Amino acid sequence: MTTSEQNDGTEMTAHYDAVVVGAGLAGLYALHRLRQLGLEVREYERGHGLGGTWYWNRYPGLQCDTETLSYSFTFSDDLYRGWSWSRRFAPQHELLAYANYLADELDIRKHIQFDTAVESAHYDEPANLWRIGLSTGESVTATYFIAASGPLSTTNVPRIAGLESFRGEVYHTAQWPESPVDLTGKRVGVIGTGSSGVQVIVALAPKVDDLVVFQRTPQYITPAQQRLLDPEEVRERKDNLDELRSQMRNSSFGAPGTGTDRSAFEDTPEQRDRVFQAAWEYGAQAFALATYKDLTTDEEANAMAADFVRRKIAEIVAEPETARKLMPSYLFGTKRPIKADGYYETFNRENVQLVALGEEPILEATATGLRTTAADYELDAIVFATGFDAMTGTLFKMDIRGLGGVTLREKWVDGAVLKTALGIATNGFPNMFMVQGPQSTTIMNNYTLGIEINMDWIAGLIARMRRDGIRVCEATAEGETAWAENCQALAEKTLLLKTESWWTGANIADKPRPRLFQSYTGGIRQYRLELERSAAAGYPEFELRSEAGAPVEPAQFASVPA
Ligand code: NA7
């Protein structure tokens, strides 16, 4: 850090080589990689502790829905081997402990300032630096501005008329209090049945007196098949890390056992049932990713999977009317697949009631509960499990301004087109990089691996810049247009655009939505190859300018030894 005098000669502004937003897993790895380059880095975290998603989402029943033996950083053998998960899917406290383990082992905690939100980041073109305003009232400057602020970190709380008059407790799954919440013996309403809602519903049902589930869209939920990890399988993974890395980096999802080349049309209906049943029993991502390759590209194949789940619902749920309300009708896999144990069984409990909001929308909150068009539901607590303003929400919340004072929102929404170069940077915002930003693999794939691939590439680019005296790196308009079109073309080959979801930004009423798909859907392997191609070709999606302001020719740039 260096400090500089302001014009009036009184205030001092700290300057860092890089400022990183967020101390979730992406921010922690970003901090580590940039420190490895010898940069002075400051990381700001709005929370009181690190861990990002795993810090904020403390609701009962939370578990990661990617298998933990793959949901771990693999960049260091020692770190991978030094940590042991207890279960196939880690619970929240273990995920948080893992984030803290990383920070301590990498000795990076001292570079993180907690309880501090980045409120603004303005690019100062003449000075070629970012001026960053913090919630503490401080301001700092940085050469590189790194947004590791998370795709799911700004909560979505729907507006319900009269909510302020509700006399009971109100929670959001992603803003769960640190102090214990005891809902034992209470009447609880849960709004939302995405991954978080489903987990909290299963966890609360045996504890509360009455549970009323307010469901907007019925979901496809396949079993996670949670279990304790067998020490032998853990040892096997740890002993064969190179193989694990290779399997992860060469798969589409980013974890072993998550792909298949088989088409649903190659099997008879009886064979297909056996394949779906085996995947149902295996759990994890198997049903969505390892049964048939065409589930999310062909509507007929898709219907086969959807039909299997609907038959399961009919078998499991005793009350036919409840089963009917739980039947999903959208195309399977076009919202993020949900993995949970015992969800449909929960509706056989006498204390659990399902309200289909499609049939009886919520009118308002009253002092004592929620009123729909059909009934009054008396509640002691309302739990919002209503998700996030995903992908762009947190980026838009910060006042990020690039060249000419243009904000990201103005560029992507008012300009109506979401465009990024490789999901990492955007034209008009020099020296700003996003870790797992929009149009990267984000949480469509194994997030920890996506972070590593993304951040290694960014670190490689910054290392080259520093070595070659390149002061400005800006995504080109052509580069980002090509990437955005690539993302869109890939999404159009699937069924994903046929359903409104948080992947498309549709979960939030009135959200101004950028056109073009918000994620890269080509998978981890293809994304990695795209990044490698770009680096090998001298970063053609970027303009790199030297001290004198002259563009550096890609060929000249690429010829510098790594
Ligand atoms: P999600 O997956 O966005 O789920 C949010 C849920 O809340 C979903 O069922 C929504 O229904 C529902 N929702 C959202 N707004 C409303 C309103 N206004 N009224 C009623 N219901 C509403 O968030 P999660 O936290 O569960 O999971 C996010 C990711 O985190 C997940 O994919 C995992 O990767 C981890 P909808 O389906 O939109 O009709």
C-alpha cells in the first residue's frame, strides 16, 4: 500500500495494486493468486466473517449441492489433502470452516477488511486507476479492480403488501441470523421452493408445529443421497489427485461422473426407467447429467426425464391433490436442478401444507400471517427462500463506472445487451476483472473449479501486463460481442431459453433484464480451452496499451516468454 495527498493537502488516500470485492471462495483465491504475483492487495468484505455464500446462508438444512470431494480447490495438493469433509455434501458449518481453513493456511486473512462494503468504483482515465468508495467512508485507489462479489449474493425479497404489519418473525434464507433461531413448536410459512427452500422445508418440518409451503413453481427434485464419506474413498481421491484434476478439468460440469454420451433414444422405455432409477438412487448430479446427453437439448428426451420424476411424485406423495400441485410442468433441467433427500415425503406429514400460488396468489401479509385469494394462513414466522438478484445484481448495486462515467447497468441493461469478453471483463471498464462473472461458467458448473480456471487466467494476464509495462487492459467491443454471441448461440442450442429462471434474470419482478444469456453454457472444459486459446493468441479479445498509450500488438505480446 502507498498513500498519497489529496489536492487540499490534508487527506491521504491508500493505494493498492489491486482491490478485490468479496471474501467468498472466489475472493479468497483471487487474493491468494494476486499476492503470489507480488501485488499489494486489499480485499473488502461486507460480512463480519469470510466465506461469502457459506457465511450468509446459515439456514437450517443447508448443504452444498455439489459433491464435496469435487467442491474443493485443487490448486494445491497440500491444501486438498489437509482438509477432510465429513459428508458427501458438506453442511454449512463445514463449508464455512473450509473457507476459514483456506484463509489461515494461505495466510491471507490480514489482507481482508471485514464489515466493509464497496459502494462505488470509478475508473479515473487520466490517472489510470480505480477510485473506490467504501461503506466506512474511506476511499482508496487501485490499479486493478477485481469483482469477486458472487453471482448469488444480493437477496431477492418480494414485495408483499402489509409485510411491515406482520407481528411474527421474518427471515430470508440468505440473511439468516448468526444467533440461534428456534422455530420449535411454531407455525412457519416458507415462501419459495428452490434449492434453499427445499432444504429448509425438509429441515424445519419435523421441528415446527405447522409448516405452510408457498410454492410458485413446482420443481423437479431428485434425491441428493447424502451420506457420510467413506474414509477409503477420501483416501483414494487424495492419493490420486492428478487423475481427479484431469477428470474435473476435462468434464463439462467439472466433477467426475457427471457426463454421458448416450442419447435417451438409444434405449427402450424399460431401459430408460432402469437408467433413471439408478441415477435416482445414486443421487448428486447423476439424474440431470449422467443419464442421457440430450435431456436439455431435445424436448422429447426431456419429457422422458420429466415424466419419470412426475411418476415418482405420484408414488411418494399420498394425497393426490397435493401430488398434483407438486407436479412440475416446465422443461426438466431448464431451472437449476435441485437435489434433496426426503422433499416429496415431507408432504405426507400431517403438519405440512402446500399452497400453490398459481391457484391462490398471496394478496397481503396481515398482523398474524399471510392472506391468499383463498385463505388466511396464521403464522408465527415467515421464511423467504426467494433466492437472489442473480449474476448482475451485486455488480449493479455497486456504483461501478468505467470510461466516461458510464455505469455497468447503463451499459448492460439500458444498452440492452449483456456483453463480456470471456465472462471476465467488459469494454469501457479497463483493468476491471470479474471472477465468475456473467457469461463465465458461474454456478452452472462446479463453482470452485470455475474460480480456479477463471482466476488463474486473470493472474496470468496481470503477470504479463506487469512484466511488459502494459498499463491498460480493456476488453474490445468486437471481443465482447463475439463472446456474448457465442454464449447466446450455445444457450440457443439447448432448451434453457424456453423457461424463465434466475439464469435468465426472470425471477425478479420488474428487473431490467439484459438481453443475451447470462452464463456460458459450453461447460468447464470448453471454457478452459477458450481461455487457453485466448492467452496463447495474445489475448485478442483485449486491447493492451503500454505506458505511452500505444496499443501493444498481440503477436509482440504473445512472444514474451511466460
Ligand atoms: P432460487 O433457486 O431462485 O429459488 C427461489 C424460489 O423462490 C423459487 O421457488 C421461486 O419461484 C420463489 N420465488 C421467487 N420470487 C417469488 C415470489 N415473488 N413469490 C413466490 N415465490 C417466489 O433460490 P435459492 O436460494 O433456492 O437457490 C439459489 C441457488 O443457490 C441454487 O440454484 C443453488 O445453486 C444454490 P420460481 O421458481 O421463480 O417461480
